[in-house]
Amino acid sequence: MKNYQWIFFDLDGTLTDSANGIINSVEYSLTKFGIFNTDREKLFSFIGPPLVDAYMSVFGFSQEKAELAVKYYREYYPDHGLLDNSVYAGVEDALKTLNEAGKTLIIATAKPEPFANRVLEHFDLLKYFKAVAGAQFGGPRIKKSQVIEYAFTLDNITDKSKVVMVGDRENDVSGAKKNGIDSIGVLYGYGSIEELTEAGATYIANTPEDICKIILKENG
């Protein structure tokens, strides 16, 4: 029976519903390239992965063009998109339950770390986390696997069998696998059951309450 002590949480699509702010920011950036009236459903692909990767995969931008698009994105996002956001129902109760059970919670997000801290502070969620691991502006820590690797160092974690990653997208699961830890894929965010199972999620949770059931049952 697994005994998870450290729970790594993704942010966008796992703790908060950030779609509107991110998509509006992407749409703003695309206007700089003469791209208008984009199918908003298509832009859900931007929630979770590094932005440069999303511009390249969704719109076929070159690396250079994608990096320019991210600069335009960040003209809009800090003041208009970042807090156009809400906490999913049940998330705070789940975080409280895990804290009370003595678990150590750490944020592991591909969102730049200063932005992640602002969101967590705004929604009064920072108090539940021992540390925040996020991406760096301009790298080199950009991809989720790199963020997870960094998160280990924030609490001197050496026993990976006691760590589980919670997230809603393929990159959360693949990042966890690359670092040799288990994962819980959540279905209330932006990823589908097909995406998460194909990526190899260890567990699937339908609700924030299910995350607690999985972790605490595994510890029981």
C-alpha cells in the first residue's frame, strides 16, 4: 500500500478554473499576427502546457514567432487575465483535508512562479502549501517535468515513492512519469479521460473529494 507524504498540485485546471483569462490573453496575442475570431474551444489547448509549445503545436508558429507571441500574451495577461479566474468547488475543502491528515502540499505548475503566487495569494490558498514550484520567465525551467524535478528540492525529497502529482493534462502525467512518481489525473479540469489514461495516469479523480479518497485510502 502506497504512503504518499508529498502531494504536488498543478494550478490551472486543477485548483482554479483559469480558462477565460488565459484564452482572452491568447486571443489578444493572436491579433498582433492578424489572427481574429479564433474558435475559443481550440484555445483550451493553451491551458496547461508551456505557452511556446502551445503556439507552435496549435498554430504552427516557429520557435521565434511563438516566443514573440508569448511576449504579446504577457502584455495582456498580468493586468487583465491572471485573476479572471475562480477556485473549483470542493478544492479548498480537499486541501484542508490533506493538511489535516499531515500531508505536505507543494504547487508544481508550468505557470511562471510570480503569477502562480499572485493567484494563490488572491484566493487565499497559499496557506495550504509548503512551497511553490513554477516556471521561470525565459527558462531554463519551463516544462512540467523540469518544474517537478525542481519541486523535489524545495523540501529535500529523496523518496519518490512517497510523492504523487495531481493535474488535469497530459503534461502533468508525463512530467510525473519522467520523474518516476505516480500521478492522479483529474477530470473536472481541461483534460479528457482519453488524454489522461493514454498518458498513463496512475489514478483518475472525478472531483476534488476523490483526490483525498485516493490519497488517504492509499495511506490506509
